[in-house]
Amino acid sequence: MNKASTIALLLCSMSDSMGLASEPAHPETLQLPISAKIGNKFPTNQVLHFIVISDDLSLVVHERNPALCQADQITLHDTCRTFDQSATNETIEICDTARILFFGTSQVGCVFRYKNKYGCEFTCAACWFASKKDAITAIRLILKWLDQFFISEVAYGGNESVEVPVFYGTQDIITVTLPRTQRLLLSERCTNEVRRIVLYRTAIGAPIHKGDTMGHVHYVTPTFQNPLSRQLHAQQVIERAGIWKTIVDSFKYAIFGPSANIRASNTTDTLQ
């Protein structure tokens, strides 16, 4: 039996013993590629498969080769999700301040929980190591890497809302509220300039239902390659108007052109 087959069998056995669910990653967990400046400092030479999750923000901070057993859809994300159910006083080992659950026999894997020097909590999983000693060496390097992160709640002044014209509705304007604060994961190794970009529709046709997507807010940070995005939702219902209002709005639509409904506007804020 080759090494790949051995690993596959070991992973399937791990799935049975740890009760891992064969479902995709948690839908509420966001994933953004880490920036090259931060990611290049991760000890990838010591770790073949790994995932790092911010428990505070439900965010995948960094990962490499997270899929362990393609046939059964087992992922390192699954092992992180089972930490609380699998960890007991008898199974947990302590490395520095990290709480570790080891698994595997001929090759060693681990999932561990760690609170860094800024109080940020992470759950991580990594494999495969030749021995538990090698795993502990890698864990200590990961802990050192994790200590750079802190959570900042950025606040914005200025406009608290935007007004979007409504066609064919019982109201001509819908007000969309902008978030005033957002918690973001930042690094002490970066100059943390944060940009907020607000994209919203400049016109929309009725009816409008509560919860309809009206736009997005993007938070651009040096931590990740892609911005963190939050949806802007309608907070009210606007019914479709009667025939005469619809005719009048149709003339307006003809004058302003179809681009009124598809054009996007944006505002940008920068915090340092």
C-alpha cells in the first residue's frame, strides 16, 4: 500500500473515531486569502496541511491543503468544529498556553485552541508529522505567528445612511442605513490603513421587501488580499404603486435611461 493510500485510510478512521461530519465547511465561516506579507511568515516548511480560524470573527485566516480525504469530504475545518466535543481533560495536552488534541498513529495530526497575547482566540488544525515532538515544534512556531494579530473595532463618522430612488413604488425614496462600526482582524506587523468602500444601487424598482440586498460595504485591510464584505439590506417594505404612478415613473425612467437601475455609486472612507 502506498503512502497516499495509507493516509486516506487513516483519515477515514479518524472520521469514525472523532465523529467528523462529512459536510462542507461551516457556511457562516468567511474565507479571505491572507496577504503575501503576512502569509510568507507562516512556517509552511514545517506544516503540509493546516487551517487557522479566528473564533472571534468566524473567519478563516490562513490555510493550505485543507481537504484531507476527498472521497469522504473530510477537511481540517471539520476537525476544528469537533474540538469542543472531542476535547476532554483526558485527551487534551498543553503546549505553552495552547490546548491540543492529537490524532493519528503512524503519522500525527493535531487540532488546538489558542488565545494570543491580545486576547484573540483561534482554532487551528495541522498534519502530518512524523512524531508528536515534530508537531509540538510546529505548533510553537504557529503560536508565535498568531501573536501578531489583534481585533480592532473601527468606527466611521459622516453619512449614516444613503437614499436610493425608487421607481413604480408608493414611496420615491428608500433610506439604507450604513454600519457605523466593524470588527476587523489586523496585524502589528503592518501599517494598518483601513478603507471602507460603500457600493449601493442608485435606483430600484418596486416592490421592495424587507431584507432585499441594496448594496455592499467593503472593508479593505492589509491583512487580506480581498476585502471583507457586508451586505446592505432594505429595512422597510415599499409596495408597487398604482397604474398612474407607474406611467409617470416610466416617463422618468425613459428620460434618465436604463442605466439608472444598474449604475453603482460609491463612497470611500480611510482610517489609519
